[in-house]
Amino acid sequence: MAKIKLTNINPTDIKGGASLAGYRLHKELLGDPEIDSVIFVNQKYTKDKEVIRFSNFFLWQIERILNKISYFTGLLYLFSVNWLPFWLFKRFRQTDVFLIRSIHGGFLPFWLPWRLSKKAPVIWRFPDMWALTGHCAFAYNCLKWQKECGQCPLLKDYPAIFIDTSRLLFRWKKYFYSRSNLHLVAPSKWMLENIKKSPILRQLPSYYIPIGIDTELFKPISRREKFTLIIVSGSLKDKRKGANVLPGILRQLDKELKNKNIFLDIFWVGEKDISAVEFNKLSNINNIFVGHKKESELAEYYGQSHLHILPTLADNLPNTIIESLACQTPVVVFDIGGCSDAVKHLKTGYLAEPANAEDFVRGIMYFLNDSKALEACGKAGRELVKQQFTSQLQAQRYKALIKQVYQENKKKL
């Protein structure tokens, strides 16, 4: 029996949370005797032979110009040349099933899922809300996407547009995606609910497949003696990840610590940006910036820490939550998006009221003052990950879906 030729399309192979998750899954799929998996990427960082870079420096420069035009005209990701080399690859032309993740970011056109589905069925995993809205990746409290975008209050939010064409973009997406052979994957229950509410996508088949991680890599180790928090973000100045609320949280936490004469450390993993926080005014908090870390190093920092704090204001289900819980490190996070899929209040962590700094600090102090609760939540968190969020479970679910989609399409031919 011939193998199912699966073509993954990612921005990169290992850089960025969504791409890295796709790369991990690809590695798991390679072990299936019925699936032949490759990844097409815009930028390549590994030397894997199954990873194929489809673009080049010349096309990137053209794409940069097109992206500037798209921004000022509001015709976001309408024009693109980056995808044209796809058709030069024999492996691409032989594809049985496509698996795509994030296609926005200025490297592929918004209508690509429609175009790909003319060749083969497309499984599309949603790392954010971009496919559901006129332009933004996360809508926060705006509910216009549930009817039709327009008069957008988030024009400057990623991916930004200079003039308000959100209604036009919304209608274009609805036109193209409703005419495509798409199978939508939500990595959180929150995202699955959003898909079912979306006028653009609700008529398409959708599935819940949570992320999976390597629990042998992310595992408990000996913790530091001094109570330590960990903050992980690609950019520590990212507004969506809580950069605007974090200074207030730390000032209030520092005040609580001072009253109790307690000192603690914070590991900051990511791009350092000290302008975001008034560090010099924090008397009882010692900030340790460690920069970006490889997976193996990151696992050690999770394991050494007592608590992971994540003041994200808009998110799906961040990989960092699952990684931390696997290391038996509870998480304090705002109750937004799909975070509650893994952070169970007072069972595997603390779900704070969204954007409420006082409640967030209350969650940190709860674990700081109760070592037994900290230990119990840590153990429960790892057990939850082993039951629901392992890379093996994720791969099994995707394998079943890929084979189902392939067989359904084969019957139609």
C-alpha cells in the first residue's frame, strides 16, 4: 500500500511556538508506516532532509514590498509571490493531504488554503483567531467577528492595517474558505467554540486536538531552595503577553513580599527589555534574565522554578503552560482563551480574573504561603499532561484524522 503523502506548510521549522509544534508533530508522524511527511518552510534552521525551504532571498524582498503595500492599502495578504515556487517541487505536486498552521505574517496569501484545496484536502490547525476575523490574530473583547467585521477597534493590533478594510477582508475570507476542502483543528476547546460561532468557518468540519509535548524532556527535577518564579515569552515587551500589566503585578507583589520580609527570584526567559518594568524599585525581587533557551535548557528552568506566571491577555492554549505543568511547576494565569483547558483553578494552578493584577498577585501569594498546595498542584499538573497532552497522544489523533481525510477524499475521486 502506498504511503499517504503529507505536506506540512510552516513559517519555519523550529523558530516560533506554532512552527516548533508543527515540527515536533512531523517527527512523530514520520514513525507511521502509512504516512510520508515533509515540511515546506519559508525559513529553515535545521538540516533535516524532510524540511524543504520553498522561498529565497529575492522573493523575500519582493514580499516585503508587497506587505508594505498591503498595510497601507488594507489589502492584507492579497498579493504574494512567495508561494509560487511550491509548484516547482515534485513532492508538492504529489501531495495527498496538506497540513498547515499559521499562514499569516506576510509570507503567504490569505487565499492559499482555498488554492491548496484544489489540489488536495487541507487540514488547518488554528494557533490564533486570524482566520475568523477581518484581520486581527486575537479579538480580545470585540465580538464583531461573530457577525461581520467593520469599524475595527484593533487596527494597530497584529497583523495591523493602516485603513479599515476589515469588513472587506472578512467577506473575502468567507467567500474563499467556504468554497474550500478544509478540515479545521482547534488546539483548545475555546478555539473550537469560536470556530462553531464563526460565520466564515462554522459550516466546515472541525476537530479538537490539543497540543502534545515530550514528557521525558519536560519532567520534574530538583527545585531551587529559594522560591523562584519563571516568565517565558518570545518577547518580554509583548503587549498581548501582558507587558503592560506586568509592571503593576510586580510592584504589588514586591509590596506584599516586603510586608512579609520574603525575597524571591524571577527567571526571565526571552528577549530582554528592561524598559518595560521599573526593576530598580523592586526591593524584594531579584530579576535574572537568561535570554532565549533551547528546549532542553528551558525544561531545566521550568523544573528549577516553583511557579510559572503568565499574565497573557489574549491566547489560545500556550505551549508554555503545558511544558511547565509537565515539569510539575504550577501556573498562575489570567482566565482567558484556552488556558483553562490545562490550568484547573487551585488544582493545577491559579486562574486569575482577566487583567486583574490584584487577583494575579493573590494567586502567586497563595502558593508562596502554602507549600503543600504547591506540591499537590504540581503533581496534579504533570498527571494531567500525561493523560491529555503528550506528543504521542497528539500524533495518534492527527494520524487518525489524516487517514480519515485521505480516505474520504479518495472516495470522492
